Amino acid sequence: MIVGCSSGSSSKSSTTSTRTTPSSTGSQKGVCSQAIQIIQPVSSAASTGNVDTIVQRAQSAIPKLQSQAQKNGVSAATQTAITDVANALQAVVNGARGPDSGMAITSAAVDLGNACAGS
């Protein structure tokens, strides 16, 4: 589970949400597994509280998550959840900090887990 990022101050940041259209094929189970593996390094970084590492790992994870969300054969709920995780990570990359950004990531990750469990 990803824990919140924090720093000495909090700031608000605007994010652009994107929804993706499926392009390549993938199994629901395989996409879920990949998405969770992609998120793991961000989660590990979050547990250290090192904002620079969190941002770096989030930047690396976002395009990989977007790629997973675009695969055919994946439920709409899973695609939405993966996209929501990517958008929450993008907010952190854009400068969002504090409990709200942590909760957004956690909520999106829980939704992904629920979507994957329902597959």
C-alpha cells in the first residue's frame, strides 16, 4: 500500500486527468499484476519519506501505468483505477504534497486492488 508523501509544507497543484482508449491486448490478471509491480517501487520510496526518490519513481511509473491502462481485454473499472493511480502520481510529480496527495494515491491504489480482485 502506498503511504502519503509529506514535506515541510503543503501545496495545491492542478492535475490533468486523462482517460485512455484500449490499444494492445492483455489479460485482466496480467495487467493487474503488472500494474501492482509498477507501483511497488513508488510505495517503497514513500515509506522512506524521501520526496526526490518518490517523484523520480512516480515519473518512471506513470507511462508504464498508462500503457497498462490502454490494453484491450481489461475491464473498464481496472482501466479507470490504473489511470487514477497514474493521475494521483502525476499530482505528486507536479508538486502536490501532504496528506491529501497521499490519500489520493492510497484511494486509487485501493480502487485498483478492488477492480483487480473483481476480475
